[in-house]
Amino acid sequence: MKKKGSDNAPLQSLKTKPFDRNLAITKMGVDAGARIAWHTMGNLFRSKDDQEDANRAFYTERAHALVEELGQLKGSIMKAGQMLSLYGQYFLPSEAIEVLSSLQDSTQPVAWPLIQAPLRAALGNRLDELEIDTDPIGAASLGQAHLAVIKSTGERVVVKVQYPGVADAIDSDIKTLSRLLMAARLAPKALDLTPVFTEVREMLERECNYAKEKSYTETFKTRLADDTRYRVPTVYERYSSARVLTTSYEPGLSVRDPQVQALSLERRNRLGKAFAELFLKEFFEWHLVQTDPHFGNYRIRLGEAEDGSEDVIVLLDFGATRPFSADFVKSYAKIVRGALLGHADETIAGTVEIDLLKGSTPRGVLEGFASLAELIVEPFRDASDPRIPLKLKGALGGYLYGESDIAVRVSQKAATSAMSLHFQIPPREIVFLHRRMTGVLVTLASLNTDLNLGPAVIAHLNRLQGA
């Protein structure tokens, strides 16, 4: 979300019509065609090393052009670009992935008159019951949020408003993004990206469905009502609609705020454990995961318990919530349990069941993946496990997430395996599940926790196996 007080001037108009998108495609296509011709010609006169350097520079330049175009178009196409960066690691050049990953869900706000009109259309006379700050507290690709006060009660609320035309433009935006990707000369021509864009379209539709987000917010609030570690906003039905969502205002600090970072290790561990246990509960018990790990979706309130000691995690924005089938959860649990226990056959069975690798894949490759999975689950092992490097075992008997180099070791191991010859774009469920899982690990690292999550993970796996 864009912070209030930014120098970015509000946009006075929104380009949500297909013509605006098509014009951008045509311009990028012509530009890319000319540049790739010059690049190809230049490579004829370069050495092999110089060609590699030129290719990296070309991919970076093309990715920057794509990101710039997405930022100007705003709306669902920009959000789709962010989601594409998650899949991009499987088929885009590394230089393009790095640039696309920098595409944040933070843009210029839209001028108040453009927001007031859809608000009035959605709420009618009820809008007059609110005193709204016309300067947004946050602006993203799909909408923006305004602080408001309910005049009759003095309650502070947040009114989230979807930009006009965003939901109606999803189909054309997905087509536009696929064409922009090809125009930028980044994706392999022979690669069928239909499954990727199908998932991106469905995720966009979920994030534009405020009625569904309202339902998920209420579901999480009900399920966490008795757990004092979490706070979920209250939805105000009277001031909500298909394109407007009003909730209680729930302030708090970012996980990276100096006050949070300065907490004692004991308190940081409690927060980290709460973050991890919430994810485990969402996936293994509820089969319902809020898949967007952005730090802005989680706020920390310090010392909210009666004795002033317990810190509370405020959960915000449930638009990216995704259900998972019971069969998928059980198969994924096989992968995790097999990796933790060193049972390669169980890991392989789960991998084939979720279609991450085919059953016809050579046995050696399947065993290689099982070995890689054993490394990937390292942060979820019991901290006493001898396979965990001694330097990552903390004084409190936990795993030192802030010191872990697991990502580097996994990348190195994957690079030396033969899996890349058989690996495919993963199932849609995997990409967004791992997005959240990575977010949990980043949070635990940011809090510099010394935690042993092994027992909690095994308990969930055992419970699921006995179900």
C-alpha cells in the first residue's frame, strides 16, 4: 500500500478499457521487434561471453519495459504482473524474474472524485453516515483504502474501495498480459502458459470479489475468536457491497518496525510461533489459506494482554484467501512427512499425486527430488535432528531462522540435479501455497527467532494421517 504523504499526485483518470490496453501492446510489440532485431544482429559480432552479457542486459531491459507498462495501466493487469512473477521462476530468465519481483502492489492513488462516485453508487444515502478522509491511507493496483468515522457512534473504520471497471476488465487484462509477455520477448514461444493465466485469472476474480473477502474475514474472525494471539477486523455490513468493504480500523506496527525488532527473544519467539502455527492450522486443519504474505497484511500490537505482556498479531486483507481440496492437502502432507522421516517412497508418492512430477519420470530423478525435499523441510524438523547444521541450532534449543542459508543450499542442490530436464510448471495450488510458506519463513527470519517447530508440524501430519 502507498503511504499517505507520498509525493505521487493522484491520478485524475483510469484506463480500464480494452482499447487502452491494446494500444500499449501495439507500442511494446513494435518497440520489442526493433530492439530484438538489433540485439540479434549485434550478437553476430560478439564473443560467446559478450553474447551472454548482452542477453542478460537485453532481458533486464525488456523486463523493465514490461514493468513500466504494467504500472501505467494499473488495475488488474498490474496485479496479474505481480502474480506472474511467482510463476516466472519456472520459465522466465532470472534477470526478468528479479525485475518483475520488484513490482510492488503500491501505486499512485486515484483522485477522490473518481472514488466518491462508485462509493455513492454502492452505498447510496448510507455514505452520508460516514465522515471520510479523502486522502487514502493506502493505494494498490485494484483499489484504495480510506479512513472514516461513523458519525452516529464515533467508531473508526477503513473503507476499501475497488477502482471502477477493474473487475470487468479481468478477462481483457489477462489476454493483454499474455500478449505483453510475448511482445517483450521474455517467454519461450513454445511454452503453453494457459494453466498459468487460468490460475492468475481465478486469483484476480477472488481478489475482486469483496463479498467473498467479507465472508473469509468473518470466517477467520470466528475461528480465531478464542485465540488471544490474533485480532481480525470486524466487518460492517451496512457499509459494504460487492465493490466496497468496510471494516474496523485495526492499527499496529510492521514486523520490521524497530519496536518489534527490539523485543526480547522470548517475545519474538512467541510472535514467530503464532505466525507459524496460524499457517499450519490454515493449511492442515482448515484447508483455507490466506496466500498473500505481504508484511502490510500483518500488524503487531505490543503488550495487549491484561498484564501488558502478550503481543497480538492483527490479520488484514483476506482477498487472496484460497481453499485447498482435502485430497491435495493429504498428498502434500505425504511429501512433507516422507521428507521429514526420510521415507523417499512416501515423498515420491505425494509428488506424483499432486502432479509435480510424473509417475513415468525416471526413478533416479524421483529419488533426487525426494533428497531435495529432505533438505527443503530443514526449518520444520525437530531442532535436535542431527541433519540440521550445528551453527543453526540456537541456545534455546530451536532453529535459528535469521541465520539460515537454506535457500542458497536448496538452489545449489537443485542446480546440480537432473530434475530440470523433467520439471514442469507446478500445479496452481503449489505456487500460492509456497508463496505463503515462504512468507512465514521470511517473518521468522525477520524476528530472528530461535524456534523448534518440529513437534507442531509432526502433530499436524499425524492428525491428518489418522483422519
